[in-house]
Amino acid sequence: MTLDTQLLSILACPQDKGPLYYFSGDEFLYNPRLARKYLIRDGIPIMLIDESVAVDDLERSQLQGRIESEGIQPTFGQKS
């Protein structure tokens, strides 16, 4: 399930208020600044800090590689 483009354009990390990266096939939003993932369940982003998932260094590196190779854009603003 793909999130609505208009919704994506306003989604921000609830902790640092910065843009997120949407991994549609994996159903999560990612904050590279805090190394946190926000899961998407039944098409609804779970934007609660307490329910976010920490990303270790290996996964962080892999996600950054995917952002670059797949051209994944931030939800708003400039690429971080």
C-alpha cells in the first residue's frame, strides 16, 4: 500500500521535526538523523516516538545506500 503524496509532503519526525524517507515496499518511514524507523500498519504511519524502532549502524548504512541508489527523496525540504 502506498501512502498519499499529499500526506507524505507534510509528514515530519515527531521528535526532531525533520523530514523522513519513505520506504514504500518495506512500509516504514526513516529518520537518518536519529537512526529511527516509524512503521506503517494497514496504511497508517505510526508516528509515536515510543513506538519507533532504533536502527543499528549496519542497517543505517544499508538504508543510506538505498536512499542514494534508489533516489528516495525526503518527505519535504532538502535532502539531508
